[in-house]
Amino acid sequence: MTGLTGLRAVVTGGASGIGLATARLLAAQGARVAVLDRDPSPVTGLLFPVEADVCDDASVGAAVATVAEEFGGLDILVNNAGIGAIGTVEDNPDEEWHRVLDVNVLGIVRTSRAALPYLRRSAHAAIVNTCSIAATAGLPQRALYSATKGAVLSLTLAMAADHVREGVRVNCVNPGTADTPWVTRLLDAAADPEAERAALNARQPLGRLVLADEVAAAIVYLAGPAAASVTGTALAVDGGMQGLRLRPATAS
Ligand code: NAD
């Protein structure tokens, strides 16, 4: 497919998991794609790797300017870089709260701030933020992570309002638990990884983890001209986890 031919994109956290799947799909549909990551070394092929840390304003500004110069502008920003945190509100020290908020929320602020001057000049400007089911459902042991993703959801709506008259659409995707290197790391750290995987599968009505490619397809839709009338939305890609209420399988 070549539905995005001529468009120029940046994907943060694009060297792994959902970001890498998104970068590849954007490129497969014809876009020129830069991967902005603190470790872009896994990136190969048509993708343009740029090393930057979304916690460092100067690094982000320089990376976005480099991409815009290389591509002759910018049309799509996918704010996907994110990190996790486990625990209740009693468990994470202040330093961890600051660190995870810095990546997951301020990372979006910094990258968007750097990209907006270029996006305003685009005829098809779109920002897509990777949010989470954790923004809309209470999950155990995810107080800090959920707080960051709740902020991403609200920030998405506020940005959509601020920039709609500048021709910049802003949306987010809310993945359920997705089968990425992040989740593999979590499972590897569990006392019983198989039991943990089975529990995560069972939590999603479809009975399995979401695939990175499935989240990427939603991001690419929201980023492209097919979604020209879509702004200020959160698109769930969560195996039905947010919207469905099923009876136990044996009683259905
Ligand atoms: P991942 O760990 O596989 O990939 C994350 C990427 O972000 C890595 O390449 C990493 O190097 C990069 N990154 C991290 N911190 C960075 C920083 N400070 N600056 C630049 N790059 C940085 O993770 P994933 O599972 O693909 O998750 C991607 C996004 O999806 C995150 O925002 C996450 O919160 C969200 N999400 C994931 C899941 C899931 O179950 N995997 C579910 C819902 C939402």
C-alpha cells in the first residue's frame, strides 16, 4: 500500500515493540519514517534512526530538527516512548514518580513542542499518542503508571482542542496488554511466567494478548488522511477489555 506516500513521520520509542511495528507499517504505506529512540541501534532498513532521550529537551529539539531537515518537513508525530512502573500508591518513591512522569508525560510535551512548528506547515498534520487501558480502567499494582497514562489521555484532548484550528489533529490509542519486549521482560521477572501469561490472556475478553502490529494499525489509521475528520479521540485496541463485561466462560 502507498496511502501515506509523501508524508514524513517521527515515531518516538520506535526501536522496539509497538513503536517499531508502527514505524515499519508507516514505511510500508509509503511514508518516510524517522525513529527517535534512546537506543535506535535495532532499527534497520528504510527507517531513519535518530538517537534522543525524550527526557532531554535539547536532545529532542535537535533530533526533530534533524529529521525535519532530512525529510524537508514533518507531517506525523507518534508519541510512543514510555516506561512502566509496578506498585500501589505506597510503593514507588518520589524519584520514580518524577522519572516515569518525565518519560511518559513530559516526553510527549517536549517532542510535540519541538514538532509543532513543522506540523503547522503540513497539509496532513497528525499527532498520535500511545496511551493505555490503564488510563480508563483501574488495574492493580499500576498506580504510578496509570497516573501517567491518565495524564496522556487528558493531554491528548487538550492538545486536540488547542491545535484543531491550526490543522493539527491529535488522537491516542489505548492498548490492552500487548505482546512486546516490555511484556516479555515483565513475564520473565514473574515467579511463574506461564501462569502470569495465562492470567494476562484471561483478563482480555478475546483471550489473548494484543499484538504490536494491531496497535500499529490503529496508530497508522489515526495518523493518516483516512482519519482526516478524527481528532480528540481515544481508540481502544484492547481485546475488549475496556468495553465488555462477560460472564465467566463456564456460566455464559
Ligand atoms: P518497549 O519497551 O518494547 O519499547 C519502548 C521503546 O521506547 C524502547 O525502544 C525504548 O528504548 C524507548 N524509550 C524508552 N524510554 C525512552 C526515552 N526516555 N527516550 C527515548 N526512547 C525511549 O515498549 P512497548 O510495549 O512497545 O510500549 C510502547 C508504548 O506502548 C509505551 O508508551 C507503553 O506505555 C504503551 N503501552 C504498552 C502496552 C503493553 O502491554 N506493551 C500496553 C499499553 C500501552
